[in-house]
Amino acid sequence: MEASRVRIRGGLLAGVCAALVAGVLYPFEIAPPNGVERLATDDGLLFEGAGIAYSRTVLAEGGPLSELTVELWMVELSDPQNWGAREILSLFDGAHAPPFALGARGRRVFFFSRFEQPGPGDWYEQLLLDQRLEPETAHFLAASYGSEEIALYLDGAPVARRPSVATGPLRFSGRVVLGNAPDGRRGWWGAAKGVAIFGRALAGDEIARHGAAVAAGGVSALRGEPDLVALLPLGAERGAAPADGLAAAGGIEIPARFAPLPRSMLRLPFDDVPGRRPSARDAVGNVLLFLPVGFLAHRLRGGRAGLGIGLGVVVLGGLASLGLELTQLFIPDRQASSVDVLCNTLGTAAGVAIAHGLASAGSRGILR
């Protein structure tokens, strides 16, 4: 009779663990081929959601920039999956939130920086265009971030601007990331045809002149412009022609398989984003997700396991959660979170505590 109960509990535990793995890792696209291709008939890179590319060297190696202007020659595809918030270009300096990111949501361009205090709403929308991009059409985007004003330009014309409300000093640096968020969870569908980055907030007439030059001759026409710190024409050759801050070892790296840039799993995902905290729903959900694991694993011992066995179950639950989160680092559009590991471990501990409490009270039933 006891052996039959153990088999039932073991089967339930195996089923719960299998469901967890399937739910967390589905559709099991772990490190798939990188969704980036060279354009067949023009210079540029085509991104198809599960794709990412990044500069081989760091922008502003001599020290962070206090102002920044990013100019991007791009075409957004009409793929329906582009309607979520998708990052087109960002900087990666090892922190959870990039110091700068330019993207689109529903074909409306936005950009943000972690230097500004997020409001109660969507923290992506620090500056958002009212009009939508025309799909399958080349556009010249420019985002200017100065100490006094931030502004967005479309095809050389200003379309959105407001005063800067940065809560701290501006320090732009890191590797340039294209086609996705640095952690690989906001892939974009579109073509990037060239990038130019300047170490100051450009004036509107400069951006208008750059837009006309790029339309006529591509971003290579901007070579030699004052305060240019990075120029990435994204030509047909492997690696872009280097300029200034992305010198000799520069250019773009396109990994063969999907490989987001690494970041520490030990950092809390909100420690560099003031005012941002994980939602209570996610936290409670992650606790409940692993509660059955702790409960059933403890009941395999018939509820008579001591403190050492209970602690062992909690440790195993935490290690299993850590393994699942680390695996998600290599799955497109997924995010690995240390907070999830903490909540899953807490859920395992809660399950062990409930099982021990029921056993101590002399409960009866199939799980006993």
C-alpha cells in the first residue's frame, strides 16, 4: 500500500515538473539560428524577430558621453508581430536597462533612457511619435538626447520634442545593439541600412542636412562630420567600415546562432531603473508555480521527512528554477530574471511547509 502511494506521488511530481519545463521553455527554440541576413539587393541587415547584431567594440571607450544623437536609416516591415514594443537600436553597458534605446511600437517610434524617472505608465514611452511609420519604406530617424532637451526627427524634420527631465548625469556608453533588445526579448522585423552616432545633441538644421545626404548617398556620406563617434554603414562586407569611436577592431558582429549579450543573473532586474518593480501578479504566480513541486517532493517521504530533507527539497527547487531561467537567456523574446528564481524558491519552501504541516496534523488522503 505504501509503495503504491509513493508511486502515485512520484508520478504526480514528474507530471508537475514536466508541465513546468514545457510551460517555461515552449516552443523549445533554444539558441536557434540568428534571424539576421544581408540584404540581397542593397546595403543593410534584415532582421526577422529572433535576430540580433552588435558592435565588436564599445562606444565611447574614452569615457561616457554626456550628450548623444543617433541617426538610423531603416525600413520597417509590415509583419503583424511588429505591433509590440520592439527595440531597433540600443546601447548595452551591462545593466538591465540600456542607457539609450530607440524602437517602435505599432509603427510608432519611441526612445527612452534609464536616466529619466519612469512614470506610473509604460516606461518605454518617454518620447513617442504620434504618427505611424509607413511600412516597407526607407526612413531616416534621428534621436537627440541633450542635457536640456530630447527630440525625435523623422526624415530630417522634428516630430516630437520636450525638455529633458533626467534625474542624474547622462553617461552614454556601451556596445551598439541592432534588431533586438540586448537581452533578446524584443526582436524587430525590419532592415537597418546604416547608423551614425554623434557625441552631442545635434541642431535641427544639422539633422535635416544629414537626412538629405543619407538619402542621396547612404550613411557613408556622413563620414568626417564634426563629433561623429561611430559610423556603421552596414555594407555588404563583413563588418562595417569603422570610424572614430568604433575604430580598427570595429564593425558589426552577427553571431551564427541567436546569442543575446550576457548580463549578470545576480543583479535584480530593476536595480538600475528607479521606481520600477516587478508586478505583484508575476511574483505571486511564480510562487504558486513551484508550490506543488515542494509539496509533492516532500510527500514522497510520506510527510515524515526531517528538516534536512525539507531544506534539500528547497535547494533543489531553487537550482531547478535557476536552470530554467538560465536556459531562457538563449530563447528569443524571453527574459531571465533573478526575481523569478527567488519567487520559485519561496514557492518550493511554501510547498514543503504545507506538506510538513499537514503530516504533523495527521492528515489523510491519496497524497499520504
